[in-house]
Amino acid sequence: MGQPVRVAEKISPTSPGTIRFETNRPLTGMGHRYYRSEADALSDEDPADVLAARLFARGGVDYLHVHGNVATVDLAKGFTSEGIVEIITGLFAHYET
């Protein structure tokens, strides 16, 4: 099993629907990644794309920005961040059969 990703969840004081998730692992290289839907996630191997696909499949996400070890999520109106930390922490878990 892979090592779990540690995640710190930080709610924006000026925009409560915007949540920053800081990880102990890089999710991208030096570039910024922007997602408005699951269709923007083009790879099933790139960590940022996999995260985007999983978050949009979860629902309640309007927008995702990923840069380095930070994923910033804009939640859809009426949704909470419940379950997002678990999605991120499981991102790098690999199980042997």
C-alpha cells in the first residue's frame, strides 16, 4: 500500500465556498492546472487529472485549480467539502492483490 497523502483543509476567510487543500505531495509540476468539469481531466494517470475526475464525479464542485501541492476547490452553492479530504488522501494509495 502506498503512503497516505496528508491534507490540510483551509477555508477562505473572504469566500467561504472556496477551500484550499494543501498536501504533503506535489500534485503538479511547476504549471497551473484549471478544471471546470470532468471533461477537462484528460489523463487517467496524471495526479491532478485523476483528482479532478474524482472531485467532479463526487459532485458539488464548480471549479478546481491545482498548482504544486495545493488544490483550490470552488464549491457549488449549497454543497460542503465533506469527503474531499478522503478523496485526496486516497489519491496515491496503491493496493496489491
